[in-house]
Amino acid sequence: MNHQTLTGLTALVATLAVSTAASATPSVNSTQPNSIESKQLIAQSVGQASFYGNQPGEGGPLTANGERYQPGGYTAAHRTLPFGTRVRVTSPATGRSVVVRINDRGPYTGGRVIDLSVGAARAIGLTNSGVGTVRMEVVGGGEGRRQGRRNR
């Protein structure tokens, strides 16, 4: 996918997000977007991924859904997908893929579309470069586990 196509896709997603937000009914948990629309937007997309956190075995802070971050787990942060959504993340550079569960919010840096746990990044060979292009595909789930922290 070339840069121009990716830029157009990003603009379309932003437009849909703004129109959805304008017509949405307020809810108690504002971190949960409309799950059907979010899944359709990422049904299959390409973007930049990074990873975050401590080394496997070290406990981390709480994620946005209230779980303790597990660096060795196969989890990820995404800005809009519902918690519990399972996403297959594939690195075209290595040909390897991993299925992660969304349990956190982010990334909020440099146009990235997903932040992987250390374990998930290692599984697809992303830990050496730190950032890389990935293909993402929703494979199931949503609304799993906790619904989010109430107090921030």
C-alpha cells in the first residue's frame, strides 16, 4: 500500500470517527467505541506498529481495561477497538504473525496504529527495529474481560 493510499485511508477513518462521535449517545464508559464500526474499519489494514513495556517476567502497570500489563503476553493497545478484540498482526518483513488481544489504549505517537506487548513484538520479529509495518486483521472477540478503569 503506497503512502497516498494510506493517507487517504487515514483521512476516511478520521472522518468516520468524527461523524460517529458527533452522533453517538453519551455513555458511562467513554473508552469503548461502537464495536461494529471499529471492527469494520480495521477489518484488514496496514500501518506502523511499535511495542512497549518491560521485559517478560516483570510485572507492569495497569492497562486501560484494568488488567496488570504482562510483557510476555500476547496483548496490544489500540485507540478504538473494543477490549477483548482479537487481532492477527503480521509482519510483512518477517512473514510471521501473532494473534493479540486488545486490553489497552494507544499508541499516541508518530502515526502508529497498534502497540504490541514485548512478547507479541518478539513473536513477529519487531523487537530489533522497535517500529515496523504490520498488517492487521480482526479475527474475533470484543467486550472481553474488564470494561475499563472507571477512575483515571
